[in-house]
Amino acid sequence: MTSLSMLLGPAGLLRRHALALTLAGLAGVAASAATVALLARINAALHRPAGPLTEMVLAFTGLGLAMLAGRATASALSNRTGQAIIQELRLMLAQRILAAPLDALERYRTHRLVPVLTQDVGMVSGLCLSLPMTVVAASVVVGCVLWLAWLSWQLAVLVLSALALSLALQRWAQERAIVRFEAARSDEDALHKAWRTLGDGAKELRLSRSRRRQLLDGRIARHAADIARAQVQAGDLYALSFEASAALYFLLVALVFAAARLWQLPSEVAGGFVLALLYMKGSLDQVLGFLPFYARARVALGRVDELGSSFSNPESSSAEGTPPPLMHGIALQGVRYAYEAADGVAPFTLGPLDLQLRRGEILFIAGDNGAGKTTLLKLLTGLYRPQQGELLLDGRQVDDAGRDAYRQLFSPVLSDFHLFEELPDTDAPPAERDAAAQAALERLGLAHKLSVRAGRLSSTDLSTGQRKRLAMVHAWAEARPVMVFDEWAADQDPAFRTRFYREFLPALREHGHTLVVISHDERYFDVADRVLVMDGGRLQETAVN
């Protein structure tokens, strides 16, 4: 897929701005035509007796203003259109990521995602902004060549031959440079992963010199050196081809003089060629200088397109729709889910399993680490799509069209939760929402640490256990029918652990919530209506004492 089709494909970005781009192109062509006409006037004035001064001044002024107006119009339209395309591209990618199936997003990995959203989108942005003016520069070159062909087709053939050789050199450099840019871009992903390790493993790195050496010498230094080497090699290729083209260009000027004398062409023809060649040198350099940038942007466009195609989703693209009511319960029937196999390791498979979640009950799920408890929660909440079997709500299958609406039934506090600074939007008035959240902070022993104002928490810089309590505030604020807690009590002190099981869970059920709790605290299993044990991807019910 070419880079232009990538930009046209997923969202039709260029098509939606076709009118503005066409107007910018026409303005650029008009500016190029005025430029060529001005060069012709200058060449004529140098080799012919001067006409009336007023006529010459008006012609030069008019053509100069036309050239200025055309270039200014093309530049302004290109800039505005380029910024609009960039804005839509960023929004399109954000929408793709938000709509992506969770398992596809997890497989893609954050260290690959962030460079696409920052570095690659920035490269595509630069392409959108520079492409229109490069087209204007190319139209100047074309216009000059057409004028030269009108002056002398023999010399024009000579010029075109030299330009073709110059473009062939650039093509040769680009094909070899793209291979190096691709290699550098892959190393960028690996380097970004190492950057994350600097922050995520900060404590461990400071406690271990050997790990610091592994990270710095074995990963960061190696990937940084590979990136530098690939970029230098690609830059050298372009520099060599560019300088060879520049030398060829000035050799062409000498050849024009020699050919004009050999063929006994008028001095006006030779002078016009030299004038045009010297003028269009800047435009030609702009076009040739765009090629290495285009090569990098082509690689970036490939990564952007890969991200879009990786996140194809069979679900409805609409995020609207009223969440369905929960009248009786939720069921998994014959559900199976298998992860992708790692090299030499059999994939973990969950199920097939059956599960009934009744409205208003407290369900505990226990099991060893790696038994599949979190995967079960993701299937139950609609975050994962069953590969086999059915997800049922009140006896009706939850299909792809209704899966996003179904997910709105759940308020989760997952083991790998993200803590937002803003409270979720609810139907309650803002003042009432803030007051309820502040009361929840008091109840959870966090009011002395932070406060709520205009739906925003004053801080999230807390200990792990306190952050989990704050995540519970978010879940309470949403007040959805089903609340899910994945090892919530694991990081709490004994007092809050007891309050969670003996006070919070019964109170939530009294308010009409259905509760799903992953827990290993056997001494609190009597709080549950049922306890299910996950073992090797299978479920079995155990007695509640």
C-alpha cells in the first residue's frame, strides 16, 4: 500500500479536503505561471531594446504581485488544510484506540503504541504541511522546463536528461534509505520499551548495579547506537545523491553554454536557459530535499496504517445507546477463550465454562495466580469477546452491536486499574456528585489527604492501598448495577479489609448492586452468597461456611 493510499484509506482525510487542496494547487500553479512569465520578461529585457518604461514597470509589478498572491494563497490554504488533516488524523487514531478490542490493544503493547501517537503522527503531520508547498515548487520546475522547451527543444532535452539522471540518483538513495529507516523505526519501539523500564523499574534499578548495566549497555546503548547508525547511513546516501545532483546541475549550465554555441543559438535562448536554471535551482532543491523526509514519513504512515488495521472491531461503531436493564442475571454458556501461543509454550485456555450471575447477589471467585480469574472478569464484563459460547443478559445473547451498551452495566476496580483525576459524569447535579464523593472520601479515610472540587480530585499521589480506595470512590460515583472488585482488599490494612467485607459489600448490595469479588480471604467467604473456585481455566462451586 502506498503512503498516499494510507492517508486516503481509513478516514478519507485528503478526500474530505479535496476542494481546499485543489484551490491551493491551482494557486500554486498560477504563481508558477506568473514566475515563468516574469522570468521571460526579465530575459527579454536583458536581450532586447527596452520598451516604454511605464509598460515595463506595470508588467513587472503585475507579474510580481500575481506570483506573490498565488504563493501566499497556496501557502495559507495548505497550512490550514494541513492542520485540519493533522487534527482529524489524531482524532481518528484516538477513536480507533478507544473502539479497539481490549485483547488487540493488549497485544499491540504500550511501548509500540506511544511512538505511533507521538513520533509517527508528528512525521505524518510534517508531511501534510510540507507536501502542498513541495507541489508548488515542483510546478515551478515544470513551468520553467515548459518555457525552456518553447525557447529550444534541443536544450530542453538536455535539461530533462540531466533532471532524469538526478531523480534516478535520488530514487536509488531512497530505496536504500527506506530499508534503514524501517530498521531504525523498529529500534525506536525497543528503545521506548527501555525508556519505560527506567521509570517503572526505578527502585529495582537503584538497588542493582547489574540490572543498571543490563538496561543501559545491553538495551539503551545498543538500540540508540543502531538507530544512529541507520540514520547516519540513510543521511549519507541522501547527502551523496544530493551533492552529486548539485554538481551535475552546475555542469548542466556549462553544457548549455557549450551547446548553444555549438548549435549557434541566439544569445536570448542561452541567457533564458541560464536564468531559468539558476532560478529553479531553489525549487528543485526543495523537491529533492523533500524526498528523504517523504521516505521517513512513508515509514511512519505504514506504522499508522498498521495501528488502524490492527484494531478492526466487529462491534458497532456507535458509542451511544441506553445501557440495557439488568432484570434477572448474566450468564456465560459454553464460553471459551484462548490466548495466542508464545514460542514453545502452550497457550492458556479458559473454559469451556458456564456461569450464572444472579441479580443482587454477592459472588466471590477464588483461585491460584494464573488460574484465569481476571480473564473471566474480562469476559463477564464484555471486555473480551468469547471465542466460543455465548454471553447472555436476562436470557438474551449480547451480540457485537450491543456489547458496548452492555459494558455500561459495570463499575470495576480491576487489579491493574488506572486512576483518573476526574470523577465520572453522572445524572446527578455537579454539587450533589461532589458532596457524595466527599462523603465517600470521609468513609474511606481519605478526606485528610485530598478533596473534590468541580468533579476533579485534588490529588492521586497516594499509596497503593489508598489508590485502591480512591478507585472505589469512582465506582461508587458511577453506581452501576454490577460492581466488580479484583483483589481490592489485598493492599488494605486489616481494619479496612474487614470494613470492605463486613460493611461495604453488604451496604452496596442493600443499595441494589450485584457484586463480583475476586478474593483469597477465606475467613470472609461467609459474606458471599456463592464462592466459585477457578482452577486451570475451569470453574467449580465450593460450599460457603
